[in-house]
Amino acid sequence: MATRIFHLAFLYLALALTATGVKAQARTVFNGVPIVKISEGGLERLPETLSVEAAINLGCVISEIGGRYYWATRQNKELIRRSAGAFITYSAIDGSGYVRVLDPAFKAAAALVSPTESRFDYVEHLLIGLRSVTNYGKSQ
């Protein structure tokens, strides 16, 4: 009887160790490349159309791992996902910015609203001190 209890305990321990050793797979839920970058401070505003090389270096990637979201291109900051109407917004839990994505299913209808929704698929807003950087771009 004691041997059987020992074997069952060993089996449960082995199963527990195996289960905790399994790592969740990362899944990319959004990948975008900016077209326009706007840097702003209280006294200045600098809009610029990005070159292909600059745009690639400023790409935006959001990953989902085990039901949690991460801003992969911004030091893997954890994000909270909210969906409302035609938009999905991923907000950094530390308040450092957000990414708002136009749901592709609503693109045609949203394009009628304004030229911004027509031309771009997302906006990425970064807060850096009292300044901000806003990137508008297309999803990949």
C-alpha cells in the first residue's frame, strides 16, 4: 500500500513538473509598418513621411502569449486589449502609449468616415516624457 501511494505521488509530481515545463507559444496578432511619423512637444510639431528604411525600423508588432498581450517592438511592454466598434485598442499597462488598429472587417465602411481611416490601418502613440511620437501606418 505504501509503495502504491509512493508511485501515485511520484506520478502526480511528474505530471505537475511536465505541465509547468510547457511554455506558451507566442502568436503575432498585429504587424504594421508606419508611413507617417509625427513628433510633438509643447512647443514644436514635426510631421514626416518615412522612407522605406526608416519605416521598417519603426515597425509595430503585438504578440499574444497565453492570453496576455505584449508590445514586442517596445521592450515587450504588457498591453490590455479593448475592442469597440471598428477598432481594437492595445494600451500599455504602464501608461507609455497605445496602438489602435482598424479591424479589417470594417475597413471599407471606416474609409468613408475620413481620409485618415481610408489611408491608414493603425495609429501607434508613444509618450516620452512630456513629448509624444505618433506613427500612422498600414498593417502587414
